[in-house]
Amino acid sequence: MNKQSFLGILAATVIITSCGNKNDQAAQAGAAQVKEYKTLVLQPESATLNTDFPASIQGQQNIEIRPRVEGYIDKIFVDEGAVVKAGQPLFKISAPEYEQQVRTAAASIKSAQAEVSAAKLAVNKVRPLVEKGIISKYDLESAQYTYESAVANLAQANAALVNAKTNLGYTTVTSPVNGVVGSIPFRLGSLVSSNTAEALTTVSSIGNVYAYFAMNEKALLNFTQSGSGTTIAQKIKQFPPVSLLLSDGSEYTEKGRIETVNGLINTETGSVNIRARFANPKGIIRSGSSTTVRIPNEVKDAMIVPQSATFELQDKIFVVTVGKDGKTKNVNITKLENTAGNYYVVTSGLKAGDQIVLEGVASLKEGSEIKTQNQQPETVYADLK
């Protein structure tokens, strides 16, 4: 073998080796580009999903306290925010004229009683004389009429005393219900009357409180369709007990019931107003506070996907599925309107056995080849009750 032939064989060997290395590097680069993603094979799940609605609290009764008589505020027996019972004094109004009316009425009664006694004595005196024929029956009838008039005057005097005492009683303003005292805009010495524009205060009855919240039409339809009964009233009775979340995020100990659903849908917001009632035996919840009503929704044998496994595009919700060839596909899904929290209840688009990508779906291009790392349902639904 000459020198030139040897050099030619050596060059060919180098070229072949170089090509082989490049092919191996390309294959390794392609393998490196196939990323691994956490996935889940869907199976029907049953769970209770909670939906939260912002709510405002109102007492069962918010009663304005107004004076029945005119006078100056002499005493204020309670402070703002005080818990009071029905009949407990709140204000004392100084109105001396009503005290004078009571004294006058009492004196009138004594005068009327004396007239009754004198008229009765006259009747007793005339009757035997008439029976003996000494005087005519006319005198007896006249004495009898005088007696009856005196009795009527006494009854009128008693009524005047009762009326005077009632007016005098109005000078002490009491609470009509058990509740909590609101703001008190007046101070000692303020002149008030039944025509005063502003109320003395407001007493909120909070033995039971109402939580008012709004629900959109679709959510209401989902709730009512799932309940038994033919009418809205029947379906409301079948609603599960609801919870109340306080301002600090804690759950109120008493469960509530939805009582009424407004018959009219607000055309501007597309929502309907709903009222739930909660017992408030300890007076923890105050009228005017802001809370959250939590409504549980039981779903059975449904396709449930984590919200983190979805992305939105043009007002549509998508998940990423993985085919048998390991390539991804974007699938449009629909969900229950009233689902909230960390999960969606899928009504169409997915079926049992579908494998979905759990993370990084927004940046994953359709048709991408990925490596799956299948997760156990117990791990994915760990916080799902």
C-alpha cells in the first residue's frame, strides 16, 4: 500500500467517525429536549366543593327609636354598642307638663268620686219619699240621672288619668326588643320630639341575623337543578346548611339556612339576591358587618381537574391532554358555574381515562412531545374533601 492510499483510508475513517459522533450528539440533544411533566389519568371523583359569596349582615330587626313626646333629654341610660333587653330604659325625657297632667287627672278623679257619692246619697234620700207619695217620681228620676252623670264623669276622669300616665310613661324611652344599641347622635339637654328627623338611636335585634348575598343566574340554575322538588320554594328547603366565614377567616360555629331567593334578577348585574339566616345566641355577629357565605356543593362521579392544570384563551378554558404517542393536545372544556376553590367540575371535553398535564400548561405548545410523570389521585386531590 502506497502512502497516498493510506492517507485516503485514514481521511475516510475520520469522516465516518465524525459523522457518527454528530448523529449521536443530535440524538442526545433531541432526547434532552423532551421534558418531563407531572400528569394525571382522570377517573370519576366524588367530593364536596365549597363556593364562597361575599355577604353583608343585617339584624333580624333594625328598629329606629323615636320619642313619642316633646322634651329635653334628661338621662341616657345606655352607651353605643350596649346589649339591651326588651323593656330596658334607654332615655329619659324631661317633660314636666305630663307630670302636671297626671296630678290634675288624679285630682279630677277625687272630685268626681265626691260627686258620685253626693248623687248616690241624694238618690237614697229621695227614693223613700217617692215610695210614701210625699214627692213625685220626677224628683227620683232627676236624682237618678244626676247620679248616672256623676258616674260617667268619674269614668272620664279615670280615663284622663290613664292617658296622662301613658304620656308620662313615654318620657322614659325603652327598648322594644332584645338587641344592640346603635349610634346615639343626641346628648343630654337636646330637645327632641316625635317630629325630629333623626332617630334617638337604633336597636338591632341580633338573636338571629340575616346574611344577604348575590348569586349569578347560571350558578343559581346549577344549584336549583341539583336539588329535589318542583318549585323554587321546595328546592330552597332542600338546600344544604351553609357556613359563615367571619372577617378573620374563621368559620362561625352556627350553621345557617337559605330562606329566600329574590324573584327578580338584576338586569344590570345578572344576579339574584339571596338571604340566609343564622342563629346568633351569643351576639358575636353584629349588624352591618361584612362576611362570606360558603355554600357546599356535593358532586358525584364527576371529572374534577385542578384549576392549576387549566389555562384561559379567548374566554375559554383549556386543559392539555397527552396522547398515546406522547404528544400534547389542547382541549376546550366546560365546567359547572358554581365551582370554586382550587378545582373545576368538568361537564364536557374530558372523559375517564384521559391523561392531563398538571403544571406548566400555559407555556406548553400543542403537539409537543413530553415525558409523563403520572401522579396518584390521592396526591392531586389531597386538599379535596
